[in-house]
Amino acid sequence: MQTGNLIGGEFVKPASGKSITVFNPADDQPLAEVPDVGEDGIARAIDAASKAFPGWSATPAIERAEILRRWAGLMLRDAERLASRMTAEQGKRLAEAEGEIRYAASFLTDAAAHAETLLGHQVPSPKRDMRITAIRQPVGVCAAITPWNFPSAMLARKLGPALASGCTMLAKPAHQTPLSAIAMAELGVVAGLPDGVFNLVTCDAKLFSETVFADSRVRKVSFTGSTPVGRLLMKLASENLVRLSLELGGHAPFVIFEDADLDAAADGLIASKFRNAGQTCICPNRLYIHASVYDEAMDRLRQKIEKLKVGPGDAEGVKIGPLISDDAMEKVERHVADAKQHGAEVLCGGERAKPQANGRTLADRFYTPTLLSGLKPAMAMAKEETFGPVIGAASFDTEAEAIGLANSSPYGLASYYYTRDHSRAIRVAEAIRAGIVGVNNGGVSTAQAPFGGVGLSGFGREGGPWALDEYTDVKYISTGVAEG
């Protein structure tokens, strides 16, 4: 298993010998040691990306696309191996990990398709002796900072459109889950990436950010993570006016109207909320149900949630894996305790889980999938992401009230609602303040769609042709034409 950093086409380790230990969150077993590079290693990655940029940006788009497609094909070929590595370092169940590998590969193939159709424009000129052309060109060297919860997909979602546009990139994966990123980098080399086009470094996040933003050769940074960190990155970006894409925190509402298909709504909620043990930025955090169907909907949800098996991601039948860290467990327990102090009723879950170990010593990071009734605005979980397998519910009486509740958060990444009224579906979709709206659909993520938020959830879009807009500049060319 490769554990080095990819810099300039070679996998290297720092001369200092410093390293980061990667642990399995399910049992705390060490998996590997990866380099902990300093400022010199990051600078080398920037140098490599800068040197590779002229050649890569001049490479015909069809050739760039071919490499991305080969890369995706290799990922699909090795999906089982890559998923096993992801489950080991991140904790999600194997089926979800395999699904993420396919999802990640789709970002590469989608970006490849748009590389071949990246269009400029011939603009009608107001003068006989003038021609106006607008072309799109790559912004230059880019950097990506990716999270631990989707270690392959979030990397592919950034590097696919960057490389398709003709940019070069250096990336820093989360220290909890670097092995998935390193495995992707290995396959990128096999796919034929020229040296320096993509570079991967494992290091301190603060050092990486400060080094990248201080180097004027880096013209674009894409970050997925928390809103507080996003604010810090904006300050760093101001010095060299570096372009940013920020996919930050979410606090998604899930609304069930009185005319909804309750079974479909329950299934949609469970699929969205409990994926990756609730550790996703777009999973529902607040559940609002019309008063006339509240009791029935909650009973159906409770019955379905109680059937979700908790355990290590590689165990048979498991639906809920471990939380990523002890800090994550502390936050989940704090939110549940706070909700109970404010009068919430625990309908199921609400405590740590003790899954069967089968001779294996498990870490104490498993939490039962939890449904709470009596959600109130004063509760911590009503104001911030829990990032765990917990959701609280409240009732509402009118459509206007439901929209008000959905829009009561300063975050605006994703939002979900279920209704069988076509006109209501249109009204609510237009009224909700969020970058992503799921109408009778709890599984909104796809490589072909523009993914991103509004408000404190950040700005910029990833996915589809919109993603390439983030990595290109528009150049206006005015050409004088003499009359014949």
C-alpha cells in the first residue's frame, strides 16, 4: 500500500521522517503512517504544479478528457479494494464506500465530457471594423482542501473539473482519511497524468493554507469544511485575491406535508439522514411534519429507524458505522442531552451503542440512530449541525409556517420536502433559501448537478458544466478588421 506524497509525479516521503498515524475509528487500530510534510514539501508541490501548468493547459481538451476517463475506469475496476481501504480509515459501511467510489469516478467522467465542450462565444460587434470573441482559459495552479467524511468523492469533485479545464492542482486530504486520496493518486499516475499535474500532500491544515495563500502562483482554492474555517480562508485569500469555492456547513430541514406519501417520506429521510452515520453536510438536521399526520409519520419513522443495525462498517448487515472521533461522539451526546433538558422526548435511540464485537475490541464511538420529538428553536440541534445519527422533529400547521421554519437557519446548503401537490412543490421550491432542494427525493447528490449552498453554507458550485466555470477565466478579445 502506497503511503507517500505525490509531488511532481513521484511518491516521496519527507527527509525529516515526521509522520501522521492513520487509525481505524471502529477499533482504534493503526492502519498506516503517512508523511507529515512541512512548508518545504508544500512549496515543492506548488513548484511542481506551476511547472506543469503551461504544458497541461496547452494539452488538447480531448487528451485531458481521455486521461480522466482512464482514471475513472481504474477506480471502477478497483472499487472493492478502494472501498475496503475507505471503510477501514473512515468507518462507513462497505456498501456506502463502494457507492462513493462509483460517485467519485462519475465526477471524473462528467468533467471529461465538459472538457470537450468548453465553449467560448463570438459576440455580435457594434462596429464593422471590429470582431468580439470571448474565450475561457484555465485560471492556473489550484489547491484543494478536502474533508474526511467523503475522502474520495470530495477530492474527485474538485480535481475533475480543475484538470478538465486545464488547471494543475495540489490537494491536502483530511488527516483522518488520507489513504483513500493516496490510492486515487496512484491510479491517476497509472492513467497517464503528466508529472506535476496533480500533487497530493499530507500535512498540517493551517500550514497548508498559509503556505498556499501566500504563494501568488496559486490562483484558486476549493475547500469543503466548516463555516468558521471558511471565514479564515477568505481572510487569507484577500492578500493575493485568490478565487475561492467554499462548500461549508449545512443545517438541512426535512418537511413532510399532510398530503405526502408517508412511507416514501420515511424512506427518503432515512436514506438521507443516516447515510454515513449522519456525518454528511447535506443530511437533514431538522424534521418538520404537518400536525395532522405528525403522530402517524413519527410512528412509521420510529419503526424503520429501530431496525437500523449499528456496528463496524465491514460487518454484515450494518447500516450505521462508527463516528469518526471522540469529539464527534461528545457533540452528539451534548446535543441529545440539551434537547432532553429543553423537553424533547426520545422515541428511539438516544444512547451509545454496544455492537457485537465478534472477538474484536471496538472503540466506544457507536451511537444508536435516534429520533426525538418536541424540537424547539432554543435547542442546540435546532441551530447547528449534529453530524451524527440523530434528528429532532416538530409539527407545523400551514405551508407558510413550514417555509418559515425551513428558512429559519442562516445556513442554506440543502433542503428536503415531500408533497403530492404539484403546485405546492413549485411554490415551496422557489421559496426555500438553499442551494439544493430535494422534492420527494432524499438522494440529491449526483455529479451532473450544481452542488453548493447560499448564506453561511458558502458559495461556488461543483458538478456539471458549472464546475468548470469555477476554474476558468473569461478573456475578451477585440480584433480590428480592415474593410476589403
